[in-house]
Amino acid sequence: MSYAIQFQNMSYTVNKQNILHNISQNINTGAITTLIGPSGAGKTTLLKMCNALLSPTAGTIYVQGQTIDTFTPTTLRQKIGIVLQNAPILRTTVFNNLALLRHLQKQELTQEEALHMLTDVGLDEALLMRQATDLSGGQKQKLAIARTLLNRSEILLLDEITSALDPHSVQEIEQLIIKIRQKGITIIWITHNIEQAQKMGDYIWVMAQGQVVASGTTNEIMNSNDAHVQAFLLGGRQ
Ligand SMILES: Nc1ncnc2c1ncn2[C@@H]1O[C@H](COP(=O)(O)OP(=O)(O)OP(=O)(O)O)[C@@H](O)[C@H]1O
């Protein structure tokens, strides 16, 4: 089993408050790992550690077997994409939104590549020259995912990317993520929706109070008798 990301005795302490506490866990390459747990458990903080938006105050993170600080920020941001609940969209065309990262890397994006990418994420080609800020919530999320794919990310971090969407858009995004997983991309996905975690994840990590209190295959977690897991699963289903 190869690991996309490994956390070794990792902690993150701010003003003497343990936001993450002594986490030692591995993310399997090519799988979907969902992070669930109550609000304030540390899920977003953990995600931000994965592409060095934050750095641990103790312990080590390995990305594809190398310590995270051996990568330049540019390499790391290319290798590890992130999509947020409300992905930042520039007030310009869909094409310019797609081309931005290439421009930052002093490279061009061809119209052909852009159209290919739109089709790939299930967006109509006719949207290419539209104002991206006029897109629906679901379309904006697909655009944000397309931007990361253009960057050829090998690891994708998703922070509640469907929580602001209608059920139909949620379903479309879920199907898109399954397609992306089939390309061998590793996915770490924070969700508040236990049904989504159950449906989408190969593995589930349950977080509480800055720790990973349970982890395993989705089946193992859903059938676990662990008190933390039970408490969260019952709470989440109410
Ligand atoms: N820089 C910081 N300084 C102080 N406290 C912080 C800082 N960053 C995060 N926290 C606190 O750490 C805890 C974990 O936050 P985090 O956003 O990671 O939780 P979460 O599990 O993602 O929650 P949610 O599901 O509500 O998004 C929270 O109590 C938060 O207020």
C-alpha cells in the first residue's frame, strides 16, 4: 500500500490550545478518504496541513514519502489541489478562470484544452466565454474542480464542496468525483453528510477534539461499536 500523505505525531497548537493533537495516520494513494466529525473537531485545520496552508507545531507530514518541507510551495500547490465550499471565482470569463494558473506559471491554455476540460467536468462548452460569476453554485464548483484538474493535481482536498448545493447538483458533483478517483487521484473529503461519506468514501476518519478518534474502511466505521463513532453517527442522522 502506498501512501499519498502520512501524518506522524502531528500536533498544531495555537495559544496553548491543542487544535490538532498527536495525529499519526496515513492516507492511501488513489482512494477517497472522508473526514467526518462535529464542528470544531479540526477537520479543516487537518486539510490545510496537507498542502502547507498551515504547518504543524510538532511532528512530521510526508507527501508521497518525502517530508512536506522538501517541496517548494509552487510544487506542493500544483501537486495538491484544494476546493472549498464556496470556491473563489474571478469576476471574468470561465476561460480566464481556467487559464489563471497557467498564466501564473507563464504558460498558455489553448481554447481546445479549455473546452476539453469543460466537457470533462460536465459543463456545457457554450459556457466558455460567459462571466464565471453568473454560473450556478453547482457550475461554479465544477469550474473550481476543472481548474485543479488542469493543474494535474495528484491529490485533491475537498472541504464541504456540496453543502451549499441543491440535491441534483450534489449528485452531479459526486459522480464527477468518482470519475476523478478513477484516474488514480487521491481524494480527502470533509463532509458533514454521513450518507455522503458512506456512499463516496473508501475510508472514513472520525475526528473529535483535534484527534482522529476512529479510522478504517467505510464498512468498518459504519459498523463500529466505538463510542465516539456511535455518538457521531447517531447525532448525524437526527
Ligand atoms: N488560528 C487559530 N487560532 C485559534 N483557534 C483556531 C485557529 N484555527 C482554528 N481554530 C480553532 O480550532 C478548532 C478546529 O477548527 P476547524 O475549522 O479545523 O474545525 P472543523 O472540524 O473543520 O469545523 P467545521 O466542521 O465547523 O468546519 C476550532 O475550535 C477553531 O475555532
